[in-house]
Amino acid sequence: MLSIGSVVLTVEDITRAGAFWRAALAYVERRPATEDWVILDPPGKESWDAPGASIALSVTGYPQSYPPRIHLDLYADDQKAEIARLLGLGAREVDWDGYPEDADWVVLEDTEGNRFCVVDTGPQSAA
């Protein structure tokens, strides 16, 4: 059986990216970051086989591809509040005209240009 252990994001500034994702998800460092690698875990995850996917940040030295070929979907009970919080942490809005009329997600990118969607999972979205 397979499960997702970590999603690895390529970054150029590991300090800046680590600060963003720790604050965005309230994740903690598994061990101190090196100059080119850090793994961030959900709080309380004490072993590799505990539930919850980790995010790893990797400085690879090669440029990002645009648009990135993989992204995270982050679920939010209060989408507007979370988008405002993430923008305050340094996320940027992605100018994208591909939204359908009934889109329940908004595309943002982190401090390194890695895209992610904030998906509205609040009570009104279930109706």
C-alpha cells in the first residue's frame, strides 16, 4: 500500500519559503533545516508513518517551470479569511482567466512561485 509522505516543492530561498509554509499551515520542522532541504510536518506528527502529509522544501539550483506541473489544494472553511491571511504572509494572487462561473477555488502562489488553490469547503459550499 502506498500513501503520500511528503510533497516536495522546489524553492530558491529556503528560509523565506519555510517561514511562509510554517505560518500558512502551522507545520513544524522535523529537524533543523539545512541550506538546501527542510521537511515540515503537521503538528504532533512524531514518526514518518503517522497520518498527514508533510511538505519538503528543496533548493535544487534549476529554474521553476511555469506554470508548475503540480500544486497543492488547501481546504478552507472560511476561504476569504484564509486568502487574506495567506496574502498577508507573502502569497500572491495568480492572474488567471480560467475560472468557471461556479469555481469554489482561488489560485495563489507562495513566495517562490509554487501555485496552490484555496478551496472553499465552508458550509455554504456544501449546499
